[in-house]
Amino acid sequence: MYEDKTLVCQECHEEFVFTAGEQEFYASRGFENEPKRCPKCRAARKQATRATKEMFDAVCDECGKPCKVPFKPNGEKPVYCSECFAKRNAR
């Protein structure tokens, strides 16, 4: 049903392939538009967004290690470091 398409990135103007698998994934998530940026530019944009987030110091409620979280802990909910958070989500 889907075939690989060659698209042009709106940022770097390089061609990239929008694979049949990616198209199927987009359709399964209800996305109607094709990507406008190549994977490299998408990753750079995502990283730039992450870099601008303010991070707060905290202590993991599970292992006790110091960590940084993207929200200000208020003591109402437990805080987990990235390792403990990943373990809890894997359960």
C-alpha cells in the first residue's frame, strides 16, 4: 500500500526518504501531513527544545541519588531519577 517517497527538507534542503514503514507509522498515529524536515534536522530541533528546558535539582525517592528533573518538585508526588523512572515504566 505504501511506497518510499523522496522528500526535500525545508531546513537544509537535502533530500530524504520517507519510507513505507514510516508512512504506515504516521497513518497509525493519525498524522495526515508528511514530515517537513529530514531526520537529522528533526533530531537537532528536538535537542534544541530540550536544551532550553529549565531543570531542577531533586533526590530520587527510590534510590536516593541526586538527579535533575524538568519540573519543580513540590513534595506531593514521588520523584524518580531517569533510571528508576525507566524501570518503573517497564513494569
